[in-house]
Amino acid sequence: MAIERLSQDVRYALRMMRRSPGFTAVAVLSLALGIGANTAIFSLINTLMLRTLPVENPEQLVEFLQKYPGEPRGNGYFTWPSYEHYKNHNHVFSALTAASPPSRLSVRVEGSEPETVTGEYVVGDFFPTLGIKPAIGRLIGPEDDRTAVVAWSYWRNKFNLDPAILGRQIIVQDQPVTIVGVAPRAFFGLLVGSKTDIWLPHSGRGGLYLIARLKPGVSIEQARAEMPVLYQFTIEERAKTSKDPLVQQLKIEVEPAGAGLSRLRDQYGKPLLALMVVVGLLLLITCTNLASLLLARGAARQKEMAVRVAMGAGRVRLMCQVLTESVMLSGAGGLLGVLVAYFGADALVRVMTSGRPLMGFPQPVEIPVQPDLNVLLFTAGVALLTGLLFGLAPARNAFASAPATSLREIGRAGDSRFSRIFGKALVVAQVALSVVLLSTAGLFVRHLTNLRGIDLGFRRDHVLLVTLDPARSGYNGERLAVAYKELLGRLETIPGVRAATLCGATPISGAGASSFVVAEGHQEAPEARRYVGLNWVAPKYFATMETPLLAGRDFNFQDSGIPAVAIVNQAMARYYFGNANPIGKHFTLVQDWKNLGGQPYEIVGLVGDAHYLEIRGAAPRTIYLPAFQGGRVVGQTFVMRTNSDPSALAGDVRRTVRDALKTVNVARVTTLSEQVDASILLERITASLSGLFGALGSLLAGIGLYGLLAYTVARRIPEFGIRLALGATRSNLIRMVLGEAIIMVCAGLLIGAPIAFWGKSFAVRLIQDLPVKSMIPVVFGGLTMIAIALLAAFLPARRAARVDPSEALRYE
């Protein structure tokens, strides 16, 4: 019986949807945008933070993260002795394993050209610790050497799922290895955002990331209590080999690893949560908008409901039917929203992974957003909850239908007091939510504007960056230096190129070398020491970047290392020499790295401060050294300032490099503007999407206000006719309608403004450096909603003013 009634309600709902195609289209599209936006953001959150690894008991896995105070944390910098010490002396782990961070490896299969794939070197118990079984063959064991396990996707793409792959020999990094097995289809590696193609036995050299499995019954809190004690071994080990006084401040953290390693989660997690809040507000606005539209539509069906009650229909039955119509609308919106989410999430992933290389990640970064049970359940739950939310008010009206009262009012205009008050309350709620959404969007946009307005110490426009890869080119150090000098001359002859130079690290690249410094005449306490950034640059670098040369001279090609010279920035000079002129002063780099330690450098130039690691914060202390020294060259990135769009010259530059250096590959071509924008990618995504969703929310609120006022004016035509007949002017009616709109908007502002202020504090917890003290975003949200309200109220007010009293009185 219940199934039969449900079937009847569904068929009736479909007939009602077909009968009002315009309303159905508006409702379904609005819901598709709201549900689709929520599903798209949730899909990314699910991929990065919730989806568990396809391993045995993933909830038992933990990872170890090291960090300096105030610095990002990371896994992947542990040594082999530390790994063995933790493994042999812990009391909380049933197993502890290690692997090298994923890297790009050259692989050649017999009969084909070499290709670059992502690979990891793993210890012998890596796969047993994870509880992974091979698709075919076997996995790497403790005794393996010169063997390999390939990913299922690599097996399919490269070997067409040929089982004869077992025992086949391939060349990895110029070394022959034998394939002994294929990993299961669902396993791509542990690092979220990196898809591993091949695993090889670890040699015991290089940095490691560590993964452990908790013993049954042991909590992560117990592991967090024990690891700082074990970590003292690592601190002592580093203190013996490093002069870094900050070693003692190193801390270790233990985090769950069942969803993979946390680097992308640390970077994207909080911005995604902020966007989830934003799209949640958008969905609430969509619900209130549809509720007000359905309430107005339900008032038009009031007589129908009254007749059905008079003929014996149960009130609960009517309420269920109305709710069925709402759920059918939200279900259709949910289905279309899945499509919106699929393309939206895919587009967002392409934007997120198109920026500069992420530290610790092989290229390219991959975020495989695929629908799974979590996403489908989320979409279904959101669609059902949405349908119930915007269907409750019409359902309540249907339940409260009074046949006698409603039938007496046939031919008369009028609504119930509840309908009028509740309809206005829904508009007030939309305005309040829109103010919160717009102020949040304004907050993120202002933050992005502040970042873009920072003086970076160089001009970002009209600069082309070309990075070369001379590996396996056949050039040795001296030949490469000579070839690079010749190439600089050729690049400057390209039409449109004003200047060309070479450097080791480009601005805002997130990479670069560093060292401790001992400067003459400056005494520094060991605990106050900080690393100073190093960069190797060729002559004309500062002129090309338009970084001001404040004193002294630029480098020239005669600065070959004897005597050693350097150029420093203002931050470096101020810290070590105060207000004194740094030209002619000397300093020493204290670090046994690339033979820098102990050699005195003379300062020959002073330049303005420039950002090299990040936009945020003050420009760091920086030392510039000659790129050409000792017959060798340090640096692979050519920098060209152009007269026009630098991207348009990329083809000419590639041809020039190919003609001058036939065996040297061009690894990367980009512009400095793109690189700077990539460094604030998260801020750009957050500002753009929150702005888009804020505009959609305010548009929906305007539509809701317009719908309510248009419906109210249509129902009050007789009243307006009477007012005009009694002497009211048309301007009085316009003011009346506009006044109602302004009252609802002001009520929404009074509710929304305090919530927006609270939301600013919440946003700051998610994203640092937001302009939380600024009143501009809230004021912007309020003024925007007032403007939208006046625009939405204009047409209904004009219609009220054009009422013909004689025609209007015929309604009575």
C-alpha cells in the first residue's frame, strides 16, 4: 500500500513538473549549481583527506613529520640510521618501513626510446608492512637487488597487460633491473598527488620517508608520546654532522596515514574547507530561494488543496505528496549536479596542478578525482536534505489547509498570515546568507589584492624564463660554460628581446640554496643564526629583472672566482653591517657544501631586496654569487626581458637553443608573471571561486526577492486599485513596494552583519594573513545587497504604479 501511494505521488509530481516547465527548469538548474558546487569541493576533500589507501587495515598506519618551529612540516628527510633505530627500539609499532620520496627516473624498455617515469626506492618490508598482494608475480623482498615492481597502469600502458613481463629486463637510470611483479590495480603509491610507476629496492642511501603500523590496541596518542624520546637519536645524529644551531629545535609529529601522506593535505586542506563553507552557504541560499518560490506556488494551489481535503484526502497524505514533489526536484537537481561536479572538480584539479612545481613532488602532480561511494552518498544525502529543507514550508501549508476558509475565499485575493510572514522571513534569510557569502568573498579577494600589491623587488611583466636540462647532453663543465655564454649573446639578438641573463634560482620559485654566514665585524650568537639565501647569477641579471643596483657594481664575465666576489641585498647588509657601507666588506660561507666553506668573499655590489622563496613576509637575506666561475657555470635558467608578450617569443627562443645546443633539452618555458601567479595559486582559486559563488548567491537572493514582491503585487492589485481610487498617488505605491524591499534587506543586514564578522574570525583560522580587521568586505556585502534589492524591487514597484483602478476593482 505504501509503495503504491509513493508511486502515485511520484507520477503526480512528474505531471506537475511537466505542467510548469519554466519553474522546473529554474529549480533544477539552481539546485544543480548548489549541489554540484558542494559535490565538486567534497570530491576534492574526499580525494585528499578522506579516501583511504587500498591496503590492509589503513587505520593502523601512521607517518612521521619533522619540522622546525614556524616552518612547514615534512616526511622524507629521515636517514637510514634513524629508520633502523626507530624500528629496533620502539614499543608501539608492529612494523615500520621506509621508502625514498618519489622521483623522476629514466627508464628504457628494449626496443623503445628512454622515457621518464615516477619511481620509488623501497626497503624490503615495504609491501608486507602495507599488506599489499601482487597482481601477478611477487613484490620486492628483503634480499632483492636489481629487481623492480611496476604499477598496474604502467603494465597496461607499456606492456599491454602481457603476463610475460615477469623476468623481463629493463634499464633504469642506466642500470639493468629485472621485473619480478606487478602491484595491484588500485595501488598507486602512498603520496597523495603522485602516481608511482615503478618500485625498486632501496640501497640505504638518501633521504627516507617513514610509515609505521600501530600494534593492535595501541593508540596514536601512545605513539605520539614515545616518538619524541626516540627522536632524540635523530637530533644527536644531526648535531654531530651539522653546524646548524636550530637542530635542537626540531620536533617530530605522528599523524594518521591511512589516507596517504599529508603534503597535499597540508597545502590544500584548509582552503578547501573554507570553500566547503562557502558552497554550503550557497546551497542554503538556493534552498531558501526555492522554498519562497514553492510557498508562492503553494498559495496558488491553496484552493486545490482545500478541495482535496473537503473530498476526504488526509492532511498527512497531502503533506507527503508536496514533499515528494520537492524531493523529485532536488533529485533531478542532484543528478545534474553530479555532472556539474564532475567537470567542475576536473577543471579545478587542472588549475590546482598547473602552477609551479611543488616541493617534494615529482612532476607532474596528479590528483585523481574519481566518484566513489563516499561522493555518491554525499550527493544523495545533500539532494534529499535539500528537498526536505525547501519543501517543508509548502508541506506545512498543505497540512494546514482549511477547506471552509479557503473555499469561501475563491475569487478573492489574500494569503494566510503565516504565508506572508514566512515568505518575508525566507527573503530575510537569503539576504543574511548572501551578506555573509559576499563579505567572505570580499575578504578573500582583498587578501589576493594585498598579495598582488606587494613590492617584490623586481618587475614581473615581460620576462620569459627558459630552463635547460644539460644532463646526458655530452657537455662537460667548461664546454657548457662556453656554450652558455655564446647562447646569451644569441638570445639578445632575437627581435623583441631587450636583455638576456642566466641564474640558478628564479624569483618566487620556492627553491634555492642557503648557508650560514660569518661576516667580519659582526658577532652572532649561535642560537640567533639563520640560513641566508644564495643565488648564482650572470651579468645583467639585476638590470634584466629591474632590481635596483644601489651601490657598487654588477658582475662581469671576468669574475671567475679569484678573488671571490659577491653582491648582497639590503636585508643582508643591514643585518650584518648596520648602516655602514657594505662595499669592500668580507664574509665567509660556513657550510661544507659544494666547497663553499672557509672561502672569503668580497662584497662588490648592493641591490634592493627581492622575494625568492615566497611572496608572504619580508624579503629574506640574500647573497648573489657569479654564475660563471672557475671555468664552470652554476644555473640552468635563462631570463629574458622582452618588449612585448614574452610567450610569443617562446618559439624563437626554442629554435635558438636548438641551433646553439643541439643535444641540450628545454625542460621548461614559462613567464615570470605566471610563476608569481602560481605561487599564490591557492589564494587565486579561493578568491575566484568564492567571488563566483557570492555572485550566484546574491543573484539567487535577488530572484527570491523579486519573486516574492512580484507575487505580492499580483495578489494586491485590488488593494492598490482601492488606494488609487481613494487618492493615493502612483509614487506612493512605488515607495510602498520599495519600502517593503528595503525593510526586508535591512532586516537581513542586521542578522547577516554579525554573522559575517564572526565568519571573518573563522576564516582567519583556516587561512592566515587575511585582512580580518578590515570593514570593507562587510560594507561591500551590505551595499551590494541593497543595490540588488532595489533592482529586484523596481519591476514589481513599476507594475504596482501602473495599476488601472477601474480594472483592479473588477477583482472585487
